Amino acid sequence: MKLKLGMVGGGGGFIGDVHRHGALMDDLAVLTAGCFTRNAEKNRAVAEKWNVSDPARVYGSYTEMAKAEAAREDGIDFVSITTPNDTHFPIAKCFLEHGIHVMCDKPLALNAKEGRELQRLAKERGLLFGVTYTYTGYAMVRQAREMIDAGEIGKITCIQGEYPQEWLAVSLVAEHSEQATWRQDPARSGASGCCADIGTHVECLIAQMTGLHPKRVIARFDRIPPEMPLESNAQMMVDFDGGVPGLLWTSQVAMGHETELNVRIFGEKGSIEWSHLRPWELRVTRINQPPQTYTANRDYLYPAAKELCRLPSGHIEGFYEAFGNLYRGFCVHLLARKTGGDPGAFRYPTIDDGVRGIEFVDACLESNAKGNVWVPVGDQ
């Protein structure tokens, strides 16, 4: 049995094709319908390129698509939303109201109120809702969680996370950057730039590795250069569950750094470190012992981590495979829901993680606006 997938967006940027590859990687779904772009000619061209065989299921709007697919006996099982940030909420809400499961690119919505409304709808209607925080799909991230849960580094004492990028600084000296245009537009990206765009990746990755969530934050946002509409550099002090201290830094103007996401988890008996520069590795140090490097798809990994490995050890798995693992988890859970089967140990970020990400950003915005003071995260 294969799930029937519909897509909204994807015809105008690279991330849509990443979603498509991820969703189809394990042959658990087939792309059946879509509204890939508002340009009618390009919409048809993308559908043909991506092998959507029925022209009647290539739609001119997402509202038309949701209504038509919900009415079909063979309608789509779930939809992937791969559009810019400001459209996620209305599109997701529309498909939830039509009883269709959702997989959405991050962020879930532009503010916590919208996120909680989607959360309420999904739970009331019993629908699955995944959010593609890409980096949580790497096998060694799951290995870190299994080791931490097993107590291998003891009680967590400190967390550090950073995500420096240079793309915005580079784009400012280029003649044109479509990404910079919409990511620095508050109407399309929301009230936060850097923190919402990549700070949420760090927050969700830490949660997936440790099971801990921010309880309060102190944030400082900087607009570099100062004429930027939104912050391009953000520093956050965080109190996680249980009073565990954390320090996060994200930047889109860190020259010399491309996508260098790093997380360090320190415990009473050791530490675990993961870097997106070498995502197939995990650096583990036990107290008073030399550091060890764990690598993907080795016999010493926990089974839940090995399940996410796709190639023999020594072969590099990357961004597409991480996306595939997120979709694999989502599809396995949806198939289990439909057939009464066992979803196994697969995980993927859910709408709850999406809401926490928005609440984290909202708290950081408030802290920065009030002169860098402690602000609680979410309703406590």
C-alpha cells in the first residue's frame, strides 16, 4: 500500500524538490496531485516533470485542491506544504478543515496564536501533522538521544548550540537575492528574521537530542548592517527543563561559515557533540577518557539510530536522506494509522514541536524588545 501525496508549492524553489525526493525516497508514497505554483503554464510543466499523471489533479489554487481531493474517494492521504512562511497557516488550516493530514515546511506559522489554532484543529480531527526541521532527521542525532536517554553522559548540566551562516552578508553584495528579499520582509517572514529562520532549527535539534525544552530566555537581536528590516544575528541565554542552562547563537552574516550547525551537550559523566559539517559522526567523551568518534551504520549504534541509516558505513548520507527520514517516520505512522500496523521507533517533529518553536521565537522577540530580560516561553 502506498500513500497518495499532494503538494502545495515547490515549483519555484529548491526546497519543494527536496520535499518531493524525501517523500518518495522509501516508496511509501506517490505524488498524485498538486498546486505547484500560481503560474498556470509553469504549474502544468512542473506536474508533467514530476509525473503527476492526471491533469485534472493539477489545481490552480490550494483551496480548490483541498475541496476537490477531500471529495474524491481516491483523494490524497496527506499534503506537503512547501511555500513561503506567510502562507503556511492558511494552507495548513484549509487542508486540516478538509480532513487531510499535513506535512509542512518550517515554520509552522508566523505566530503562536496561529500555531495553536492549527494544533487544536489537528488534535480535534485526529490528523497527523509533521514539521520538517531537517536536521533532526540525521541518524546520529537519534543516536545522541538514545545515548542520553540511556544515561551514558549522566545528568545534563549545560547545552550549547550555534548556527552561523554567511548567506545574507554575501547576498547584500550581490546584485539580487530572491531569498534575501522575502526572508527580510516582515510581511512574509514575520517579526523575526534570523531567530525564526535558523534559531528554531537549533531549538528543535536540541529538543530532539535531549528531550529538553526552553522554559525562559534572554535574547539580544542585532541588525547587521543596521538598516536591515529584521535581525540578522541573535544571541540567546536559555533555561531548559530542570534549570539546565544553555547558550545559543545564530547568525546570517557570519562570513566564512555556510551552514555550520553545531550542538554540544554536557553531562555529569561526559559530553556529546554533533556538527552538520560532519553529520555522519558523533563525538562522545566520557569523563577522564579520550574522545571517541561514533560513525553512522556501525554495529555499536542503537537500533533506533541504525534504522535511519541508508548506506554502508563509510558512505556519506546528507540533506536529502535526512528529509527522507522525516518523511519515512511520518509515512510509517500514517500507514500504521490506516492499517492498524506498528509504527515502530521512527520519530519526526510534530505540530507540538512547531508550536514550541514559535513560542521560543515570540519569547525571544519580547526579551529583546524589553531590553534583554528573562521572558518565559509559552503558557506556563
